Amino acid sequence: MSKFTPITPEVFNYLIQHQSNISKPHQELRNLSQTHRLGFMCTDPNQVSFMVLLAKLIRAEKIIEIGVFTGVTSLALAEALPKHGQLIACDNNLEFVNLGLAYWEAAGVKNKIDLRIKPALETLQELLDQGLENTFDLIYIDADKPSYIKYFDLAFKLIKKNGLILADNTLRAGQVADLNNQDNTVRHMRNFNTYIKNLAEDKNLNITFNLLPIGDGLMMVLKNEPL
């Protein structure tokens, strides 16, 4: 028998109350971001807490974030990095990112964040061209949904063995399970999830994945050591 806990507002608040404390700049930037007209784009706080835990668990030193918005997740992940760590933050909208810069500074992590304002696909390819294949510990994808598979393919080349690739919004409020729902964004997420599943069945690859019901759905892919 399966077990399922509905995430009511009360349960959600309970979850938030029972996670690691966050810094004052992080909380202030989240509060600001949630008042923005596009505040729904801000990553779920419980999911951010989980990703910070993962980053610390794998002792991440090099992270790529694809899709920054106001930089709430960037700030949290940069705080999880050691002093010499680096987060490459990819976005093409400086207007949104500018909202978070002062908070990155206040948290003391601005020096860890390498902000790249250009299409993320270009940045990822540039990193590969610089010989940085198999060198990143964690890559987080939370950008335009039609490009998820392209982002993943480049990320898979950049991620090191035993590194993690995380992709947000992969449940799309549960709509991916309704095969009659042919909304474009829902279809892109459904296709991405199927793509990952098929990769895991490829004999030439060695990955472990799990689609987690955290936030709006978090796809987690581990690039295993060769068998």
C-alpha cells in the first residue's frame, strides 16, 4: 500500500518550520521576490533547502544554475559552497537578477557567483569549449521548458562522475500525469521526463534518476561511475 501525504497549506508551513535556518539576506530576498509580479517563478523554499542539503552532502565545489530569476536559489547554493567554491549563474534577464545582487553582497557570497547574462546554451557550450567537461559537481536546471533536453545534454557532459543534475517543474502541478493535457509546457515536461527514463535504460550510459514530489517536481539524475 502506497503512502501519500497531501501538501496542504498547513503541511507546507509545517515543513518550512522544520528545516535548517536560512540567512537574513536569503529570507529578505525571498520575501522581495515573492512580491514580484512573477514571484511564482521563485523556487519552493522546501526544495531550496533540500538542494542545499544535497550540495553539502556531495561536498560541491562547482555548481551551475540555469535560470536565476532574482537569485534566491543562487544565494542559497553559494552559501553552501566552501570559500573557494564557484557557482556559474546563467540567465538572460539582468533586470530580474539585479534585484538580488545587493542580497548576494549582504550574504557575503557575491564573490562566489560568476553571473553570465546571455543564453544559457551558449554559456554551457563555452564551458565545454574551455575543456571543463566532467568537472562540475551539481547543475540545476530551472529555465525555459522547451530547452530542457538541450540543457540536460550539455549539462551531462559538464557534470563529473557522481555529480548531480537537478531539473525543476517536472511535475507541472501534477499535470504531466494527465495524458489528455496537451498544454505546450506540460508536454515539454512530460517529454523531458520520458527522455530521462529512456536514458536510464540505455546500456551505454550509467545513470540513476528519481522524479521527486518536491515543490513543482524535481528530477534528480546521478551520473554514476562507469561499471
